[in-house]
Amino acid sequence: MKLLSPCTDKCENKNGYCTGCLRSISEISEWKTLSFIEKLEIYKKIEKRRRLQLK
């Protein structure tokens, strides 16, 4: 199974995370080499960041 990149092509680094996809620079640059499980972990982090952003 393959996970698509959460990239939204709205790259802007704010507070260490892209404002479009909420990933760090290292998460973005390593995405293609990560395993399915590692990508799932990043998706979990993105959801946490999104919830914090909504507060």
C-alpha cells in the first residue's frame, strides 16, 4: 500500500513547519525514502499540529 504525500504546493516555512502540509523540512526531504509505517507516523504528527493550529 502506498501513502500519498500530504504536499499542497503551498510551501512556506513558518515556525519550522510548512504552512501547507505541516511537515518539517526533514520530513519533506526524507518522504520518498520512508517506509509506510514511518509515513503513517508523520501523518499522525500532522494531525496533532493541525489540531494545535486550530486552537
